[in-house]
Amino acid sequence: MAVASIAHQPDQLYVETRELRIQGFLLFMVSDLVLFSSFIFAYLYLRNSGQGWPAGGPKLDIALAALNSIVLFGSGATMHFALENWKHGNFSKFANWIVMTIILGAGFLSGQVMEYIHIGARWSDGIFGASFYTLTGMHGLHVFAGIIYLTVLLLQALQGKYTFTKYTGLTLGTLYWHFVDVIWVVLFSIFYLL
């Protein structure tokens, strides 16, 4: 009995390595948050200063952005379900949910490309264009990196790199994906709702 319970517990080296990975990842997330915050506050300052801000501004497609937001937020839910299924030992459901997350992430990027094609502004059009394309482009780059990250996690899971007691990479992938969702809530609010 005691041997079976020990076999299901992570070893000490794994626990120590996990803690270091989590700390490193959190430092990365904080630095990313600082980067986004700097650009967001600069945008808000420029917008409210009135210096060179276009009167009325270009008309953004709020309906497309809202639909695109639903797609991205849906991917956050599917990523949550992927991790929960992994924790409960259901590999096939985990794989299905993470593939759905990747597909929804790609769908979000496709929607962003559609918006870029139809928007009435360019990056070189002034403060609004530069701000919009810089912030949404930086977010899109994070979504693209997240898609690659989740694909690598899926491939690693298929290769048996993770067990149902040792899955720090999957947890960090989920945290990253939720971070991307939270950043989009802020960007959607400042560009489309304010």
C-alpha cells in the first residue's frame, strides 16, 4: 500500500524544478504585463491629451471584433477543459480540447487579419493607426506564439513527456493562454468600447 502511494507522488527533484520553472514563467509574465501596460498607458495618454488625435477616428467594426472576442474567450474555456481532462487522466478528451483551443486561436488570428484588411486606417496614418496596429499586432503575435506553444505541448503529451502527476508545462501553457485572453479584454475595451 505505501509503495503504491509513493509511486503516485512527484519526486523531490521534480518538485524543486517545477517551482523554479513556475517562478521563471511568472517573471516572464510580469515582464510581458509591463510591456503591454506601457503601450496601453501611452495610448490612453495620447488619446486623452488631444494632441493630433483624429476627430471621430476611423470606424472600427465592433461586430467583427466582438465575434472575434467570443472566439478567443471560447478558446480560454477549451484550454481550461483540456487541462482539467489531463488532471483527471482522460488523454483523448485533453487532446480534443487542446486541438480545439489551437483551432480557435487560429480563428481569432484570421478574424484579426480580416479586420486589418478592411479597417480604414494604416499604421502610418498617425497616432491612432500606430497605436492600434502596435497593440493589436503585439497581441496577435502573442496569440501566434501561444498556438505554437500549445502545439508543442500537445506533441510533448503525445510523446509521453507529461504524466498525470507531472504536468507543469501544461499548467504554464494554460496560464499563458489565459493571460492572452485577459490582455484582449483590455484591448477590446480601450479600442472598441471607450
